[in-house]
Amino acid sequence: MVTAFIDVDVVVPKVAQALAETLFMVSVSFVLATVVGLLLGIFLYATRQGQLLQSRVAHTALNLVVNVLRPIPFIVLLIALTPVTRALIGTSIGPSAAILPLTIAASVGIARVAETNLVAVDPGVVEAAEAVGARPLHILFGFVAREALGPLLLSLTFIFVALIDATAVAGVVGGGGLGSLALTYGYQRFDYAVMVVIIVVLIVLVQVVQLGGNRLARRFID
């Protein structure tokens, strides 16, 4: 039935290219944000009062960074970072240019959910690690983070899906990907058949990511 409404020979390659751009943006920014966000979240947890590296100054500074960046709507952050993106990437248009704001937005989100997951770890884990002579960084990365791995994976899956949503926003302002294709074909050309194809692709993509994340997390939770 779809072939009756759209030119498959034209639309399918465009959707495939847009999907590749979306996956490129999401994958690169997710990897970068996971590294930055997990480190930020772990040190947010560790510098809390009563924790292994407690420091009011460090915790306040890290907390301030997260609290300042998190409330900013992604499209506002994307536009505000345009001069920085242009200076670093050489352009503010295209999938590569969208990676910087995507990474920053995802990093602070991952930091907060990571801190929340780590705080929920049983304090007995830290006491047991200290009892065997483990050092603070070994305790944080080898015991606490490992204990929280299952919930962390579920949280990272949530962030990955949120990044897919954010790329659609980036596409509206020149970031490319499925969001841009939906705007140019689905909205500006009133081609609702293409819009339906894009929506179906996004739904399938999110379901696959969520299913994979759930299965991976289950290995560490059960």
C-alpha cells in the first residue's frame, strides 16, 4: 500500500540516508556523553557529605554545572552553542555540528541519573570494600559502580532514546537526520506518507534500543 502513495525509489534512499545520519549523531554523542556523564555522576556521588571523597566545594561546583545546564531546553542549548560549534567543527549545520550540543545535553542527564543510581547502592558494599583494603577509586569504579550497573544500563537506555528524540529537534534547525527529512518532506511538502514512514522507522528504532537495553540490564539485575 505504501508504494501507492510514495515514490519508493526516491524516498527509501532518503530515509536510509537520514537514518544513517541519525544513528551517527546518536552513537557518537552517546559514547562521548557516557564517558563524561558517568565520570561526572560518580564524582558527584563520591564528593557528597559522608562519602569516600567528600568535599563541599567540589560537590557544589559539580552540582552547579549540572543544575545550570539541565533545565535549558535542547533547542535553546543548540542555538546558544552555535558560535562554539562553528569554532570547533567549522560549521553549525549538519550531523557533525549537532554532536556537541547533543553530547552536552546528554552528559548532564547521565550525570544526574548515575548519581541517583549510585546513591541507591547499599552502603554495606562500600564497607565491605574498605574492609578488604580497597582504595577509594577502586571502591567507586570496582564495587559501587559495578553494583549499580543494572539500573545504570536502564538509565543509559533512557538517555539513548532521549537522544533519538533530540536529533529530531536538531534536524529542524539543520542538523540532518530523520527530523530534517520529516520537516522537508512531511511538513513543507505535505507528504504525509513520508511522515508515516519516518514515524514507523523511529518507533522501530526506539523499540529495538529499549529491548536491547532491557535484556542487557537484566543480566546484571537478576
